[in-house]
Amino acid sequence: MTTAAPARSGLDVAHICALAHFDLPPEEQAKFQKELAPIVAYVNKLSELDLTGIEPTQYGQPVANVLREDVVEPSLDRETVLRNAPDASETEFRMPRIVE
């Protein structure tokens, strides 16, 4: 694998491929190097922003627990549920065998 001179982006695709033990033909390395340069330039442009006084955030909006309290509530009785089942025994649903 040949190593090309680092591009203006500061990242060298050939070097990254070598670190990752990833073989990429030189023509594809050149293609990805050209595609990587504008991405890195954009990130560098973002790093020029003055962010003093701005706290880092993990979420864009406030996050709150939306779970309800665990409260016991009445539910359907067993006989009603089993009556609506396609096939049931006295206390259980019957299912077709899926493993032979």
C-alpha cells in the first residue's frame, strides 16, 4: 500500500486505511480524499464558533421521565380472555406446535 501526501484537509485516507488494516485501491483512496476534504473543512469552520458561556447539551430538548406510576388496576378475568382465544384449555392458551 502506498501512502500519499496528506491532503489539505489534514486527514490522510491512506494513513487511516493503514491504521484500520483496510486495503483500499489508490484510486478509491484519492476519491475518498477529495470527498473528505470539504467535510473536514466544514467541521473546521464550525470549530471557529465562539461557544463561551454555552453549556454542552446531550439532548436538544429537556428530557423527563414519562413513565406512569406502577399501580395495580383491574384487568379482564381469565374466563373472558380464554373464551375469546381460538384454542384454549382450562387455564391456558393452546398454540400450534412450531418445533418438531
